[in-house]
Amino acid sequence: MSEEGPGRDWSAAEKSAYRRLVRAHHPDFGGDPDTFAAELARFHARREAPRDDIVFVTKRRGLGRIVDAVSTRRRKRRRPPRVH
């Protein structure tokens, strides 16, 4: 499925849990609409809860850092082509 939450794709386990939830509680298949809405809200709240992922951000050192600085500066200075 497409990204819905804070930048995450659905894993196979999340997809199967979502499908089981819909099959069990959807009003078109004999489920209660209120129960379905509550379970769906609970599913999305649990899925969108912040995760404790550790992200390492490293700065390049030495020549790599200089190259990054120069290329960033050149990108900022470029102008769009003139159109006549």
C-alpha cells in the first residue's frame, strides 16, 4: 500500500492484520458499523504511534565536506535559463 503514516510503508504483517480486521468487522459483511469504526481508529492510532528508531547522522570530514559545501553553493548560484 502507499505511504499513509509518518513516512512508513506497510509491512506484510500490517497488511494481513488490516485485511483480517476489515473482513471481521466491515458492515458490508455483517459487522457493526460502530465497532468497525472504533477498531479501524484503534488500528491506525497504533500504527501511527512514534517508533523508537535510532538514526545516525554523520557529517563528512575532510575533502568530502569541502566538496559538499562547494556543490551546495554552486546549486544555489545557478539561475534558470533565459527564455526569449
